Amino acid sequence: MSVIAEAKAPPAIDIATLRRRLTSDGDLWRSLDEIAGTAEFRRFVEAEFPAIAERLPARPNRRTLLKLMGASLSLAGLAGCSRAESIVPYVRQPEMLIPGKPAYYATTLSSDGFGIGAIIESHEGRPTKVEGNPDHPASRGATDAVMQAAVLTLFDPDRSRMPLKDGEPASYGDFLKAMAGLVSRWTASQGRGGALLVEATTSPTLAAQLDALRARYPELKIYRHDPLATPAAGEASHALFGSGLTPLYHFDRAETILSLDADFLGEGPGRLAYARDFAARRRVRSPNDRMSRLYAVESTPTITGAAADHRFAARPSEIEALAAGLHATLEGQAVASVPPVYTAWMAALVDDLKAAGRSALVVPGAHQSVFVHAAVFAVNARLGALGNTVEFIEAPDAPQVDGDLEAMCEAIAHGAIDTVVVLGANPLHTAPAGLDARKAFSGLELLVHHGLYRDETAFPAHWHAPAAHALESWSDIRAYDGTASLVQPLIAPLYDGKTGHELLAVLGGQFQTDALPLVRQHWAGLDDDAWKKALRDGVIVNSAARPVSVTVPPDLAGLKPAANAGNGIDIRFVADPWLRDGRYANASWLQELPRPLTKIVWGNAALVSPATAERLKIGNGDVINVASNGADVDAPAWIAPGHPDETITLSFGFGRKVGSVAALSEGYDAFHLRRASEWFATGATIAPRKNSMRVITTQQHQAMEGRAIVRHASLDAFRQTPDFVRKDAPPSPTESLYPEWHYDQEAWAMAIDLSACIGCMACVSACQAENNIAPVGPDECERGHEMHWLRIDRYYDGPVDAPDTFFQPVPCMHCEKAPCEVVCPVNATVHTHDGLNAQVYNRCIGTRYCSQNCPYKVRRFNFLDHQSFDKDEAGPEQGVHNPNVSVRSRGVMEKCTYCVQRISAKRIQAQIENRDIADGEVVTACQQACPTQAITFGDRNRKDARVVREKAAPQNYALLEELNTRPRTTYLGKISNPNSRLAKLDEATDG
């Protein structure tokens, strides 16, 4: 679905009318378009395949299609751009390699400079799938969407392929000669006039190399550019404790949690571990179970706020006052700074925190100010939480640098620096507004850029050297808790890229070396056995940082909240959850993955509240001009329920035109408006334009309107009525005309806990990577033709200004009485012996009867060929594909298969060993990726199976069970834990 507003037409959505409708109607709703009944929404509800007749071109744009195909499928580097001329069999098969049987290797992937452990599946030396490492503290076996896309970026044909001198191809030998001249010059001048610009990293080896270069060239300057840096916690701890420390949070120990603008479930290097711990305290199966309680104050809607029992929207400029008020209240001091609208619930919140005591936890937003962090540290200390739910460690990412990008540009302007070597960063895209980095760089005598792509910074560089991908590299990296782990290559560099370690070695005069000995030398304390164990396990034992004992001074070291900013609009800057600062903009999987709350794909929008949109008389897609501090951008508006008023959210990651896939996306570049490293700005203005822009969203696709979809209750209500999911639900029929099925072996089934699901989309991305699901591009997404076999529906309940938010993953239900099976004229959709609704691709003739007959809207029709099957064109382009899953051609129906390839592999293994398949042995891709373990899969015939226990929970229910499809996938109703003292306040606010 896209939203395109006509320039002269009035807004399609009347906010005041919607408020009245939601006051009198308690049904769940997906979007403002749905409750308004707009024509756009009706179009998607009334057509299974919207607008196909009038909008599908007779011949699709092949150039656009090939762009998408290339980034999705190419195995570049085996023969460069040329076709494979011959196929050479093994002369000597590598030891331990069995054709057709995957091997698994532990490595570590970087997330904003921190390490997250991964297990990589490799087929005959070709990496195909990323899983989480269960032994790594940052992943616990889970992954996120960016990790899943690592294989896709490895095979991206847009990656830089060779060194470039002034934009022209050159050899690596020529590059080394140029670097030898630079080394000679730096040796003579002790590095005077030279500078390194590094990005965020926690690599111990790289830090040691930087120290060695600093010792070799005393005059050399080292700067760091991290556009997503959040230094406030370190600065606050330095002010309070005298050293820059990093807080660690233990959500598994917390009874009452307050998030002060902290999206700890979706952001930060510890997000996967925090999500696992948080969900562990929210899992309720009987009325006697306890669960934690989460309060969230946030300046933009997040998945953490969606998971909260009480959520309060606040302007970014109000968070400091709230932190000061909370601190003063707990200290017994007079509270004068808290806005009156928040005083009603502050007392109940404080009492709840005090009752929890050392089991309370207050988490500040990483992007918030130094004062907010200091006040929160003091609040945790007052509650007794230090040492229990909060611990401090030495910061893992604290390399010694001489300044940031702004300081470097200033030094260049003053003539102190004439040579810059950029490692990995892209400052010409991510530089803050008001800093003319391009002008500064243009005055350099020598600019060397090292990166995966020929990006905005590489274009004006005198030398560009291609970087090795993380899956091609040797390195090391630290996790959020300080644990060190190794990075090992899964494949030889496809384009002869070099790691940052190798480039630093060259600058240190070592011209004939590679990364392995450099990393091995740094960990010389590990003998061969310990080194092999670290490679095998993915972590270096006993390397986590030790907690540091701290004492908070009573006066917060003199830190004070900032003065009231006055009038104007607040701007909240956020990193796109998938593209981050734009470094992953060329990954089609990530471009097409819906954002958790807005469901926007292939672009970004400026988020505003319903009240602000009503005041400005704008609707979804209307272009607005946002101006702040002398800079401005035009962006399409998007009305976000629950967004704070007089605040606008702008996201990074878009607006890039470098890269074939990135050029397909739409949106604005928020870096044009961001000053320094700020995460919010005050005093901005918004002016509506008279035009509109396309915003593509999937929120109306596959709608199951007007039914009891997500069932939810409070913990108190669950204790009174454990089977609350049956309340007001239509009864399930007991008789059916469909055939009965009997299962002598396995009977596979799935249960999804809605209380644990946080809507992070990891399962959707994992399903795409596992099952060779093709991206379709922005135009096809606009028509409703995205191919994801698994979707996460987002629902709202309550008023548009402050609704509750629910997420529901929807795969194929694998119905016992499957409506899809009986209507297929060629028997392409069949029932298997173990209960799956299987799809036989080579029988399918594309009638789409099965899709029309599916009430869950979980079938996807492949309208176009998204990959080439011509032997002269395809060549090695199938490299990213899972060889255990067929690659579908145009004109077939696709759907979730419960990862039947994984079931088959475990069945074969069990038969070889003459045993039954063990419970938990088969793990689906979505289940394996889920950080909160919300998905359970197993054999329903095993009475001791975990999935059987899950389905026996009193809150278990089947989706649309009144249709008598008897689905194998069922849900556990969502249970929340609100404070009863605030229930009346919430009701008054809703009214």
C-alpha cells in the first residue's frame, strides 16, 4: 500500500471523527485509514491482489528488476563479471567436507562496533545462513534482521572490486607503492600532517595497532567518527565516578522497570540479551505466576513502548524534567520541574519502584543527555539496585582518540593535517549539518579511503581500497559486556578486499602480511588448544569485564538539567532499525522489511502525532518542510498513533543514491538537519508544502478485518479468568465436511506467545534468508505483492493519541481442515503425512484459488521472475541461496512450510541412528532467530513435548477458530501487568 495525497484534496483522515469513533468502539484497529474507511484501505481489503489488472506492466522494467536481482542473488567474484566458462570438480576433496551436508562455524558480527556472536551455515565453502551463537552473551542464540542480511551483503555485486586511483582502476601493488611513499614521509616527519579517521570499533587488536602507530608516529592524529554514537552514559559516569564506565542491566532480576526514553528491546549492543531476559520475566502460564512490570516514557513510538504496561508519550525536551522530578521525589526533595500532566502517575510510579527496592530498574535512553543518565544512576543507587539490576564495567569501546570529525575538519582548515586515511567510515554522507566535510577533504594532499563500497567518501578519494567483508575477515571484537570473541572468515575474499588490520599494518611498514597473524599475535597468551577452543566456541573464556563498585555523589557532581527550550517543534532523530546510518542501504532484504510500527518499506517518513497533523491540516504522504538551525529538509508526513505532540521524528539511513538498490528507495536524508552528534533538537518549525510523496507501507496488506484477532487481558483478569481468550469468542464448530487425518508418526505444530513477541521482525528476516524468498522492489510492494512468507501484524487498541500496541506473527496456519487444499484443481496444495499444508511448485498452474480461499492471507503469488534461470545469465548468481530449498520461478504460489527442509534433515538423521526425533531437535528458522523465544515448535503427538505444554496453557487459542479450519499454529493471548492504581487515570485519559 502506498499513500499519495492529491495536492488540492483535503486530508483523507479526519482526526476528530476518529477520536469519536474510537471512544465508542473498543475493537482492534491496524491504521487510521482502517477506522476512517478510506478508499485506499477498502481497495486492499476487497482485492486479494490489489490493482493488478490496471497497474501491472505487460513487460516489467528489466533494468529495475535486474538491479534488485543482482543485489539479492549474485555470487560475485567467482568469475568477476564474466560467466563461468567451465566447471572443475574436486581433485582432492577437502577434509571434513561432505557434499550436500552443511558445516557450521562460529564467528562474530559487528553491531555499531560491538560484537554479537553468530553461527554461520556453509555449503561447500559458501556461507548461506546466519544464526545466533547460544554461547555468546550478546546473542544467546538469537539474531536480528541486520545479522540475517550479512550473507546478502557478502554477495552484493555493488561492492568495491579493486583499488581505485583517482577513480580509475589500479592494482594492489600500485596501492602498496603509494602507501610505501606515505610511510617514508611519515617516518621522516614522525607522522606530522597525517591523520586516521576510524569508525566505531571494540577490536582489541585494532586498538593495539592504533597504539603502535601512535608510538611509531608521535605526531600522527587519530580521530573517530561514529554518527550513531551515544556518549552520554560515559560522560555521566566520568562526572560521577571519575572514569568512563558503561552500565549493564539485568532485566531477569527486575520486578519494576522504568524506561526513560530507552528502546532497550530494539536498540543498543545488548538488545538481544536484554530482550531474552525481559521476556523471561513476562512468561505466564498459570494464575500463580508472577511477571515484571514495565513503565515507558518515550519521545517516539518504539517496540519497547509497545511492550510496556504503561506508556507515556513525552517531548524529548521534557525528559530531563521528568528525570529531575523522579530523582527529587526519591531523595525527599521538593519537586518543581515536572510538567503537571505527569504528576498524577508519578506518585504511583515512585511507590511501585520503592516497593521493588533492589529489584527495581530505571533505564535512561542512550541518546538522552548527561544529566538524565546521572539522575537515573542516582535513582538506581537510592533504590538499592546497584549491584543487582544495574552494574558498571569499564567501557569496551574507549579507544584513545584525538577528537571527532569536526575536530579533524578544523585541523585540516588550519593546515595542520594534509593527509587522511579513512577506515570504514563514510563522513561525506554522515557528517552533521553545518560541517562542510567535502570542502575540508577537497583541500587534502592525499585522501585514502578503505571501505566495502565506493561510497560518497570514496568518490573524491585519491586512493580507494576495497575492504574485506566480515565473513571474509580475521579480527576480534568485544560484546556489550566486554566479552571478547574472534571473527573468522567463512570464505576467501571475493574481491581481494583487505581488512582494517592489514591496512594499519601497511601504514606501520608491514607490506607482506595478512590479518590472521596480526590477530593471533595479539592473543599470544592463548596456546593452540585455547585458540582452537575460542574459534570453535565463538568466545574467549573469562574475557568479560568485571563489575566496578561505584558510589554516586549526593549532588550529581553539579550536573543540572538544561533550561526550558521554549516554543517550537522538537525533533527526535533516530537510526533506521535496519539501515542504521545508511551503511546497509544497498541490502534489498532490509529495504523491503517493514518497520515494526509504521510498516513502511523502501523509504522513510517524518512521524507526527495525530494532534499535530490535525493542527497542520496534513495527511499521510503530504510533504512538510522541517527547518532547524538554518537547515531544512522536505519529507513526507506520516501520522503515528501514540507519538508525542509538537514533536517530529526523523530517521537516518535514507536519501542515498550510491548503490543500485539504495537508488531504488525513496525518502530524505536526516543528516542534512542534524547538528553535531545531537539526537534531538528544539525550536524547529514545520511548514506544509503543496505536494505529496509516495510512502509505501504494508500495514493494510493481507488484512483479516472485523474479527477477534489478538486477544489480551491484564494479569489480574487472567488470574480471575485464566481462559479469557474464550470470552466473547465465537464457538468452534465440531463437525466438518473435510476429511479426517490420522498421524502415525509426527504431527508438527507451533505455538506463539503474544506476551513474548516484541515485533522485532527477526523472524521475518530469518524466514526470508532460509527459504530463498525474493525481494520484489518498491513498485511491487506498493501493489501488495511482497513475498514474505511470514508477516507480523501490528494492531492498536484505544484512542489514536495513546493506544495500546499489539504484535502478531502470522505464518501459514497449517490447518487440519485446510480450505486451500480442496479448491486446487491440480492437487498442488496437499496435506502431508505429518500434518503440513505442502505446496508442490511444479504442479502449480497459478489459478490462485487457494489464496482466495485462505482466510489468513498467508499465501504469496510469484507474479514475476525475480531470478534468472537461463544458464548463460545465471552462472554463479545463486550463491546466496539455501541449496535445500527450491528457487521458485514465476507463476507459482508460495507459503510457509514449517521449514520442511529442516524437518526432513532431522528425520533422516534420526532414521540413520534408529531413533525417534527428539523434542526440540527440529527448530524452524523463525523460532531460532527469535530473541524472546516467543515461538515453540514440535511434535504434537509427543505428550511431553514443549509445544504440547504450550498449547495446554489456559490462554491458548486458535486464530479465526470459528471457521473450523483447526490450525496447527495457535497463539497464547497477550497478558500485561498494569498498575491498578493507574487504571482509572488511564480510563480518564482515554476518555
